Amino acid sequence: VDERPPVFGRLALIGVGLIGSSIARAARERGVVGSIAASARTEATRKRILELDLADEVFATNAEAVKDADLVILCVPVGACGAVAKEIGAELKPGAVVSDVGSVKNTILQDMAPHLPKGVHFIPAHPVAGTEHSGPDAGFAELFDNRWCILTPPPDADPAAVARLTEFWSMLGANVETMDAEHHDMVLAITSHVPHLIAYNIVGTAAHLGEVTQSEVTKFSAGGFRDFTRIAASDPTMWRDVFLHNKEAVLEMLGRFSEDLSVLTRAIRFGDGNTLFDLFTRTRAIRRSIIEIGQETAEPDFGRRPRTKESPAELPRPYSSD
Ligand code: NAP
């Protein structure tokens, strides 16, 4: 049990899906905030927030939710952040910290900052933790444990506010790192955004094949395909917004990816086994280093249990993505 006092009095969560509900659960369990106000655009989500006891008060408008809040976190798709900032700007308490959890940082800064009044501290953030599931039921308190949360404070940010937000995320279990928004977007383009695009693409290609049937693709998926389908099952709205908003960095990394793919294509065409073997040896070492720093399990096949006819279903377990 963390003995530290709450870092913020009142937390307002705008949007309570996978990430928002995980913040609510962890913040409550670990005493990180005094109270939680939440807003959600749909009645179904508002009802579910109360049923799951994720907040003390739930509001239909974002403007009501942020009144008197010491920390406001937007947990909505990246493309919705500008409009939310416009709604809440005039209602924010002076001195409040305003943050978000969006997977892209540069456009969030541009979309939100113009709507926020002087005297509030705007510090964008991105917890690099998630799953392919969505909605308030998908969250869990341990989601951020030993994962990274990247803060991208603007150059003139108040160091004391940055320190409080750092403390908040570390109490939620995360390791916190600070970098500028453009660098964040470049790093995440290669570690998260392009891998998601590749997964969406390969699953799409398999769906369009003529000679190999859909049922064969599904039946023999344990050969590798199914590991892409997990990522390709991620939320369509969230990922549409990521690609629309991190356009430049994704295009840059996709260019490099295509060049490297051409090298492999040539190696296969001309029977150049050394090129293939050398790359596959280097990539194996990269996976080993991810396991060594505790960001992945060393168990074969991601620790999946062997399937039996009696228990064919996979047990749900936290995966890390994004
Ligand atoms: P989610 O489970 O789909 O939840 C999204 C929430 O945003 C829901 O409460 C939804 O409201 C609300 N919402 C959707 N569209 C909206 C709009 N146009 N205006 C206002 N509210 C809207 O999504 P999530 O996975 O928590 O993702 C939220 C944010 O976290 C995104 O910016 C994403 O980039 C970032 N993120 C995601 C992951 C991940 O792996 N999933 C990881 C790190 C960061 P209703 O329920 O009422 O429809």
C-alpha cells in the first residue's frame, strides 16, 4: 500500500474508456486523488461509470465535470481533444493541471492550447500501456504498472506542475519520462503506430485473398497470423485519429520500412540467405533486450496456455500495446 498522500484533490476524467477507467481504478485503489468527477457523452457509459463505482460524480457535460477540479485528464480519441478543450476552457479552476492520454502529442498541443486560459498548467501525457479492448469495462488498476508514461510539457511549463503530474503517474505505477512532443511522435511512430498499420494491413490482405480461403486463414492462424490479429483488433476510432494526427512521422517511418522491405524482397528473389539470416539474428536480440528490461514475458508463445478441446478459449490477460 502506497503511504503517500493524495497528489491532487479533485480529478476530472473526460471520457471513461479503457484508459480513463484504468486511471479511475488505480487512482481510487492507491489513494492518488481525493475525489473523482467524470463526464461521458453517452448515457450508456455514464450509467456504467456509476455501476462500476469509477467516480464520485458523473456529468453529461464536460464543462460541469471540470468545475473545481485540480487535475483534468482528457481520455478521449485524439481527434476529439480540441473540441473538448474549447468546451472546458472557461470553466477551469485557476492553477489546475490539464492533461490528456492521447497517443499523438504534437497536434494535441496545437489543438488544445489555444482554448486553455492563462493560469492553468497544460501538460500533455501519454501512458504507453493499453490493450486491444475498449470501454469502461476493459480497464484495470494494474494497467500502468511498470509501463512508461511520457510527459511532453511545453518549454514554458511550470516545473512544480510537471513534478506533481510526474508524482501522479508514478503513484499509478508508471515510470515517467519527459521529452518534447515532436520527438515523442517520431519514437511512437516506429514503436507503435507503424506496427499497428502493418498489422491492420496484413490482416486486410489475408481477408482479400482469392486462392487461400478465409476459413484456411483462420484455421492455420497459429503460424503467426493470429499475433497480428490482436493488434488489428484495436479500436478503429482511436487508430484512425492516430494516423490522421501523426501523419508526418508515420510517413517518414513508413518510407524507411518500405526501403528495408525492398532489401528483403531482393534477398528472397536472388536467394541471398545471408541477408535474411543476419537480419533475423539481429531482430532476435531486440526481443531478448525487451524481455531483459521487463517489458515482455520470456515464456514461449507469450505464455499462452496449451489449448485443449475441453478449454479452447484463451483466458483474458493484460497485454501491452500502443
Ligand atoms: P475507449 O476505451 O474507446 O474510450 C474512449 C472514450 O472517449 C469513451 O468514454 C468515449 O465515450 C469517449 N469518446 C469517443 N469519441 C468521443 C468524442 N468524439 N467526443 C467526446 N468523447 C468521445 O478509448 P481508450 O483506449 O481509453 O483511448 C482513449 C485515449 O487514450 C485515446 O486518445 C488514445 O489515443 C489513448 N491511448 C490509448 C491506448 C490503448 O491502447 N487503447 C493506450 C494509450 C493511450 P462513450 O463511451 O460515451 O462513447
